[in-house]
Amino acid sequence: MIDIMEPGENSKEVVVIPEPIMVDLSPYAMAVFSSDLDVAAKSIESSNRFSAAKYFLICLSIELALKSALLNINIPKSELKSAGHNLGKLLDEFIKHVESQFITVAEDGLIRQMVGFYDYDKEFGDSKGLVYCGTNMKSQALQAYKDLPDIKKLEKVHDKFQNHLKGNGYYL
């Protein structure tokens, strides 16, 4: 039973001021989120129809896989923060600290091709096109998305990162 107070009856006003909090995810949590995003991306059928959601889920999954691997070897969080969501910068750190021969030059190019569509990059002059359908995505739509990598090739690179996480026991 809920007892409802009448106004003025032993009540006092309280002002609650919410403040943002910082939550740090463990390498394990990032690997699990990356795996969940992998499942979500694979649930979107590949077809001739362009799916910004599928590209976005794959990119976010790759980002979290890279961050998981880097945090697992105790790369300072400040280095990861400076890379932000830039897949190219995160990939550079992964190659430098985790596994230098992990991906081919062509696979590296596929990931770097996504930078201007997934995150802000001065070179591309737009930000998060896959999320906000920015200018770069509108012009891509008019050009049949010719500057985005083939989704099937990107999926293969993405699968390599998922296999790396599984093979190294990042999650059960």
C-alpha cells in the first residue's frame, strides 16, 4: 500500500541536480558488446538494397573489438580517447601494439575507407554520415554509394576481428 502525503504535510522540497557520470567498460564488456553488434549486423539480410544500419553496426562492432584488444594489453585510456571513434587511428594502435600482420593492405584500406562515413574526419568534411545522413551520404546516394566498400568484403574483415576476440578468450 502506498501512503500519499498531502501537500504541506511533513514534506519538504528537494532539488536534485543530475550530473553526467563516466563509466569505463572493461575489455570483456567491450568484447561482449562487439559480439552482440555482430549478431545484430548479421541479422540484416544482405541484398542489393543499401543498408546504412548494417554498415554502422559492423563499424561499431569493429571499433569495440579494437578497443577491447587494446585495453586488454593495458594501452592507456588517454590514447584510446585521442583516437576517439576513428577506425583508422584505432587500427594503427592495434597494428602497433597487438598484431602487426593481422590484416592485409586491402583489408586495411576497407576499414580506412569507412572513416569518413562512420566518424568525423576533417579530410571528409562531414561527420557520422551513417548516423546523421550528412552531406557525404546524400551525395553517395546519388552515386549509388560507390565510395563505400563492398559490404561482403567489410563483413569478412569484421569476422576476422570477431574470430580474434573468440580465439583469444575475450568472452565465453
